[in-house]
Amino acid sequence: MESIKEIFRIGDGPSSSHTMGPKKAAAIFAKRHPDAAKYRVTLYGSLAATGKGHLTDTAIKSSLEAIAPVEFVWLPDIVLPFHPNGMKYEALDTDNQVIKEWTVFSIGGGALANETLQPQDKPQIYDMNTLCDILRWCKKTGRMYWEYVQQKEESDIWDYLYEVWITMKSAVERGLETEGILPGDLGVRRKATEYYIKAMGYTDNLRTRGLVFAYALACAEENAAGGRIVTSPTCGSSGVLASVLYHLNKGHAFSEKRILKALATAGLIGNVVKKNASISGAEVGCQGEVGVACAMGAAAANQLFGGSPSQIEYAAEMGLEHHLGLTCDPVCGLVQIPCIERNAFAAARALDTNIYATFTDGRHRISFDKVVAAMKETGHNLPYLYKETSTGGLATQWEIEL
């Protein structure tokens, strides 16, 4: 597996696969062909179906338009074999003739790949790729998951995770202070501030749950508005882990040093899924985004509360298992409905799975790795219209409801 830095990418929302990835690809193509008189970008499948709502064209133009004009071709009904998020970049001369073209895919979390450019081309710094293997290592050595991360990553990993943590905190706090309507045609009003104020009026459990909702909404709303966030593992699910850690830092006084160790463990969980399945909503549905984020949050919380490696694995397993089959059907292609609410519910579920795992000795029948395999199979069997195309599910019902 590659560095957990690839799971925790710092950038602007609202989508890692639809904005971060295409923007990165555009920057690469611009560097290769700075002499183009014009660029033509063809978007396929999910990128074309929900690209306008996800600001894909805006992200691409930010890398290309300073050099030459950009023309877009939208082909939502054509899905290239390698991955649903396909895009072709063409550099044109003054006679509108193609000088060079490049087809590449945004495979989730801001990562790029194709037949020649593979994520595996990046340094593979972890020699174990399944959580079962890493769990056995923990039991054999008496160490924790974060210590495996520390052993394998470069020495700057803690500085990087500190930057990740500061960015997460900032996103939550900005979201708590910002009110108004989110961008797009849905007219969705930000709710984080309202939830925070109401939560403070309750006591004990209701206040705790309300604050978790508020923190998750705050970060998810910042993402939806194109604010600076951390993929964990994606932009659309960025509010889950951030809100869990923010809540535990504020409400339970866990130190930042312990928060960073929890981040390391969460990154390892996301890495295992990315290696063995997918974190792309266009490939496996929202179970690969919010479901994985819930597993990451559950593992982080359980470690903070003193869970054993087995209990941490169990918490992560439940977080993912109980999101199996979750579709990706964003209304109008915006990362708003149902995405924002899903962040809040997944954050609460992550804390619940932590508690459930704490009541056990960590032994259970189905391993996290088996659930990852089931998630991959389920995702590949989901019909295309439920995988970030806005052509099925909730995406087709919103006019009736409104």
C-alpha cells in the first residue's frame, strides 16, 4: 500500500474524484503541452453525468484556461471500460487539429490511473495489504496500528497529520460560523449553526449527539461550498472523521498527540479499502465513501478510548458492514442531498460502533477484510444509475418531494 498521505489529501471541495482528480490531470496535461492553441476535454460516464454539479469543468479550467481556451464535450452515456470517471484531454493547434491526446481516469480520493499510469506506480511503503495481516502483526509485537504506520512512513508523517488535523478543525469551525445558502440550484440552507445552538440547549446525551451532528454538517457544508477540507477518504465524506475527532478533542479532552495517532490508524483503515476495493462513489457507490469514512471514524474513536487492536478492527468492520449497498445518487449532481446528512449520520454511527466494540472482546465472525471484499462485489453489482450519475434513486425523486 502507498502512503496514508494519499488518503488524507488537503484541497478544495466539493469532490475529490470530480474536482481534485480532474484538476490534477489538467495541470499535468498543461505542463506537457503548454504550446496548445486550444484544449478540448471530453468527459465520460459519471464525470459527465454529474460534472457540472460537482464543478468539474471549473476545476479543469482553473488549470488550463490561463494557457488557452477550453472546450468541453459531455458524454454521460459512454462509460469507458477502465473506470466510470474517464476523461480525454486534447491539445489542438491553430487549425483545430489534435496535436496530442491523453485519456486518464479519476479513480477516487483525488487519485489518477489508466492502463499506463497506475496508483501502484507510487511508492508502496506498506508490506502488508490486509487488516488481518496487520492485526496479526499487532498481536505478535504488542504494538498498535499507529505504530505500524510510524514504522513504515517517512519521519515527516506526524507533521503532515498535524496539518491534516488543523485543516479538519478549521473546516468544522468555519462551517459552524457560516450561514446562508449553499451554491447550486437546490437552495439548500446551511444547518450546522442551527444544530449547534439547539444542541447547547440540551443536556448530556442529546447535547452530545446534537454537537456531533453539528460538527459533521459544518464540515460537509464547507465541502459543498468548495471550501478547504481533507479527503477522508473523499471530499463527499470529509465530515465524518473530522467531526468524530473534533468532538472527542473538544468534549473528552483527548490531546492532539493522541488525535494524530488516531488519524494514523484511520488512514490505515482507508488505505486497506483503497488497495483492495475502492473509495470511488462512481465505482462502488456511497458505501465506498461514507461507509469507509464511518469505518475510519469508528477505528479512530475506539483507539482513543483504549480499544485493543481486535476491538479497533471490529469497530471498523461494523462501520463499513452497516453501510453495505449504500447508493450514490446525489440530487442534481451536487454534493448536498443526501451527502451532507449522510456525513452526520455516519459520524454518529462511528461513535456507536466504537461503544459496541468496547463491550466486546473484539472477537467476531466476519473480518474487516471480508467486508471490504463484500463491499467491492456489492459495488460492482450495483446498477450504473446508482453510482454517482444522478439518474436513479433519490436523484429522480427530489422534484416530487419539493
